[in-house]
Amino acid sequence: MNIHLDIFAFLALTIFALLILTYVLVIQVVVLRLVHGYQQKKEREFFAVWEENIFLFLEGEEDPRTLIKKIRKSKYLFLLHYLREFFLMLKGDDFLKLSALVNQTKIQPFLISQLKSGSPRKINEAAYFLGLAKSIAARDVLRKKLKSQNASVFLSSALALARLNDVDAVFDIFRNARRFKFVSKDSLLAILSEYTDEICKPLLVNLKREKNILIQSISITLFRHFKFYDAGESVLKIMVYSQNKEVIVESIKFFSSIEFIDAATALRSLINHPKAEVRAEVLKALAVLGNESFEQRIWDCMYDPEYEVQYNAVITLMKLIPDSEEKISQFAYGNLKDRGAAIARMVLSERNIRN
Amino acid sequence: MNVIKYIVFGFNSLLLFYFLLVCSIYIILNVIAFFKMIKYNSTIKYLDLKRVFKLTNYKPISVIVPAYNEENGIVESIKSLLQLEYPDFQLIVVNDGSKDSTLQKLFENFSIRQVSFTPFYKLKSQPIRSVFMSSEYPNLIVIDKVNGGKADAINAGVNLAKSPLITVIDADSVLERDCLLKIVRPFMEDENVIAVGGTIRIANGCNILHGNILEVGLAKSWLARFQVVEYLRAFLFGRNGFDVLNGILIISGAFSCFSRDALIKIDGYREGCIGEDMEIIVRMHRKLRRENPKLRITFIPDPVCWTEAPETFAVLRSQRMRWQKGTVDSILLHKKLFMNPAYGWIGMLVFPYFALFEMIGPIIEIFGYFFFIVSFSLGFVTVSFAVAFLTTAILYGVVLSVLSVILEELSFQRYPKLSHLLTLMAAAFLENFGYRQITTWWRFRGMVEYFTGKRHWGQMEKKGFAKK
């Protein structure tokens, strides 16, 4: 019995220890909250004092170094937090003036030294502001940070390089992204769309030999985003041979966005693609790229087993064929038991209500 | 006498082991959830979702809102839902044969007119009387149908849904504006995802205007505060933890998103089911994942939906008894999954966990407390054992509740004031002394009622947010 007593006492003590440990964590969390609250208060006080000076600087001719000299190093991040929205909003000369506050003053070396530190939090914050201010001086350090084992450091550095429009870093970003399982297509697109359309040319050169489906798909999405017409031929070749639904759908959307008429014939063969998503997307594109010769094929799609395809067939007919509404109306109300006609009635009904 | 003493001691030791096991499983889930949240937050932090959705091949969504006698809040609720941020969604409000003026309110406020609409699918539901569209809001559709209950109303909505993704929400839920952008991401990242749930939070005490949360706050009543901690524990590390094993067995009916094809394939929601939100997920595992084990039912930890918690004992009791009946119903309907290796982790770990701890748990706990008190009073257990038992049954629970508040603070930090944090810490401590035992008792009663044939839903009164 004594042995049991010891076991139970040990169990109770272990849980007590766990409880104490938990409350140590509670204290830590509360202290963190207090520190955070104190910093926010200090930040608000800083804004109240410096807001006018910053506006005067943006309106006047003051040397940025003169302004920054008046601010203590420990307050640099307060200033940057204040300027964050301005960085995102301002363009042209106003932006250049604002970025001079970082790029021509001691703030830049301060941020670069933060970037070289070992703390992911400091690195991420520094990368964010260096990217916003387009600090070219930070480029090399940022490129090295792409190799970091920490996913957030990789993402923040990649974002900063994209904002710097460092086109040469694109393939380093792709290469290093593969190391992290949860860096998705979304994350990469969010980053790469920060580049200007200069990114398209190297992506096009790469696309011609690229086998990776994710990179193919991202490249085509970016071509659509920047309406990069020159990629039309290459994307058409990829689409014709691709087995991947996402690549095919992205390609169709791209052709539609740049009105690439040469793709119309290839789209005709995709009308019978096994995936309904592809068939529906083809119909949407044909509303832009097709002509009257497609009419019968589109009518046939009204009997597709998938609703999306039927629906888009009606919409495309209406957009593509002049005076088709009357014909569709006759079909819709003349075949009350027909499923295709039911969809047509629904589309007509929707249109009437909207008009 | 000695033999009896040993038997009683052995039985008490088993009960102690039960409490130890259940809390230890939660501790493990907590650790798993912590690392998952760190990963999730570091990814989402750099995503400007609105920007991404302009670029990507997003999927349209049909949002289905079943409404029964919702005249007080329906207008506010729909106005708020129409403001959701998403590039392409339709809102389908299903008036499930309301006896009040719900439909009339929709006529008066949204310029709806009858249209010709053909159901695309044939899920079982009560007859649809008419379908309406709004000339003011092109993405708003109203279905008026014969009353058939929530599951039936959702099925009717699915039959008319145009989009490949279906989101089901409660008419009285308050959604975050970007909730659709967040809930859709798992579907876009992985074609195998068939259902996604999000974190539900308690809205009592929050400042809500026109269906939008203006300021997050805490309720004045301790009953609601205890529920805040309970929800944090259930969502932040319960579901997050199970998600790592692809072991989500329940997605809250207040906010869930499904692939339409998956819903059609399993014939939609089961009519007349008490806990339809759990039942449908278990059925998805049973029918769809058996065919294709790669399919995923997943969970995003973002707080996306806020709901009103009961603030009186009577309403809370009714809710908890109903939940327990739902759990029992779903588990018994799909008992084939129990310890069935064909279903992988679900069959061998998650389903048995739910059966043992969520279904039978209240019986063991209530019986355990009773047996312990009796045997301690009769001197059958030692003081050392008594301390160990109470420490495990109560203090281990305190550890878990406090850890859930810490996890919230380290991840989303949605409660802005220090006083909120301290109040939650206090609630996390106090809820283990009385509240938890009372809810266990209600769950126990729910089970008894289920097995004695009282399987009706019961009433759930809500104050509503409309006037706040």
C-alpha cells in the first residue's frame, strides 16, 4: 500500500508542478502584454509630438538627415510604424521623399544591422520596412536571408526583394520556397505580384524549359496579372500539352484577359475536356475569343451533365451571337421538361430581374 | 472487508486513470496545436488575401442561411452578410416555413421578385414554394419552402446553389468580413479538401453594430465567460490538434464550408438528425474517405465567426443536453467506424476518443465523482489517493483551461485589454470548480434522455444582436 501512496503523491506533485509552470507562463504572458501596452503608449506619445514635423518635412524642403538627427535611435521603429501607411499609399515624388527618410539617413544602417541580427522578429520587421522604402542597399543581405531555415524570415525577405523589384532574385525565391511545405501558391503569388511587369521577361524565358507545374501555373497567373501579351505563343504550347487542370485553366484565363485570338482553335478541342472546370472556363473564354462558327458546339454544351458548363453555355451564347436571346427564349419556354431549357429559363429570369 | 477495500481502491484507481488519460490527451493536443498555430500565423501574416484573390483561380461560393422565425434579426443579418469580402459569392436565404414575418421582412427590405429557378440537384427536402431574386442585390436569392428543419433547409439551398463551394451559416451568427477569403484557402491549396471549419467565438460582451463586430469584449456574466474559455479550449487546441491527424469529426453548424460535389455525393444533410453538424462530417469520413483516403476535412484556427452564448442556466442546460444527444446520435449511427482499421486514425483513435470521452465520458465522470465521495466518506481511500484524485480531476483541468487562454494570447490576441486577459485567466481557473461539473451533469442527463427516447431538439432562446 505504501508504494501506491508514493505513486499517488508523486502524481499529485507532478500536476501541482505543471500548474505552477502554467502560472509562470501566465505571468510571462501578462508581462508581455504590459510591455506591449507600454510601448504602444510611448508610440502614441511619439506620434503626437512628431506628426507635425513629419508633415512639414513632406511638404517642405528640409534635409531628411536633419529631421532624423532629432530622433533618438530607440524611436526609429516608432517613426517607421507611423510611416507604414504612407509608404503603401504614396507614389512618385512623394514616395521618393518619404523613402529618403530611410535610404539617406541613419535609419537604413540601423535596419540593415537588425536584418543581420539573429532574431527572426527583428529580421522580419527590418525586411518589411527596407522593402517598403525600396532600399537597394539591403539587397545582398536580403538575398542571403532567402536561405534561412526560418519560413517567416524567408517570406519576409522574399517580399522585400519583390518590392525592391530585384528580378534576379525570382528564381532564388522559387528554389528556396520548395524547402517549406506550407509556402503555398497563394503565398508566392502574394509576394511575386509585388514585382513590376519587368518580372515577365525572365519568367517567360524560364517557362520555355520549366517542368515544375507550380512554377508554370504561377508564371501564367503573373502574365495575366501584367497582361503580358508576348507570352501568348509559349503559354499556348504549354496548354496544348499540359495534363494539369490548374495550368490549363490559368492558360485559358490568360488568353481571355489578353484577347489572344490565336488560342481559339485550341480552345475548341478543350470543350470536351473531362474536367467540368476546364469546360466551363473554355466557354467563358469563347465569349471573348470565339465567333459564330462555335455556335453549334456551344448549344451542345447546354446538355452537359455539369451545371456550370450548361450555365456558361447560355451566357456565352448570349454574349457571342447577336440576337441569340430570342432563340434562347424560344428554346427555354418551348421545351418545359428539358434540363438545358430549364437552365436557359433561369438565366433569362436572372437577366430580367437585373435589368 | 479487506477484499472490498481493494476492489473499491482498484475501481477508484481506474477512474483516476481515466481523468489522467483524458487530460493528458488534451495536453498533447495543446502542444500539437501550438506548433500548428505558429506555422499558420507565419504563413498568413505575409498574405494580403484580397490581393491574392484578385490574382488566383478562386472558387465561387454559395452561402446558405437557413432561417426559421428570424423576423427580429434577419434583415440586419443579411445586410451584414452581403458585405462579406469575396469576389464571387451568392447568398441563399432559405425561409424554412417560418410562422412569423421573416419572408415579409425580406420582401420589404431587399426588393425580391419571384424567378424561374430549377433545382440543379435532387437532395431530399420539403417542397419549395417559390424562389426569389433581389433586383437590388444580384447575388441574393431567397427560397421559400415548407418547414422541414435545419438539415432540410440546407439541402433545399444546396439544390439551388450555383457554386462549387457551399458555406452554411446560422442566421444569427456574426461573421468576420474576410471569413470567406480565409475559409476558402484550404480548398485552393489542396484539391483533396472537402470540408473546412473555422473557429467560433462568443460574441456576448462585444460591441456589435449592423452585424459587424466593432470592438471585442467580454460578457459581464461569469456563465458566458466560462463558455469563452470552453470555446477557446475546444477550438484552439481541440480541433487544431485533431486536424493534424486529419481527424476532425465535427465542424460547427454556425459556420462551415463544403465542396458541393462531396455534399451531393453523400446525399446532403440527414433529415431528422439531432446533431446534423457532427453527423455529416462523420458520414463524410465514413463514405468518402473510405473510397479516397487522401480526402481532407480540415480546420482553420482564425476566429471567423462569433455567436451568442446562453446566459441563463436553463438555456445553457437545454443547449448542452441537445449537443450531447447529437454526439450520441452521430456516434451510434456510425458505430462501424469504432476501432475499424480501414478508416486509419479516424477509426483507431479519433472515433474511439469521441466514443469513450465525449459520449460515455459524462457517465464515467458523474459516477466517478459519486463513487469517490462515497468511498472517501466510508474511509475506503487514503488521503494521499484523495489528493491525487482531486488534483487530476480538477487541477489538471485548470492547467488545460489556462493553457488555452495562453494559446489565444500568443496567437490571435483578440481580447484587446489587459483586464480581458486577467478575467479570462480567472474564468479559466474558476470554471473547474462547479461549472464543469454542472455541464457534465447536463450532458449525463442528455444521454439519459436520449436512451429513454426523448430525442427532440428542445428550445434555444437567444437575445439576438439586432438592437446592440
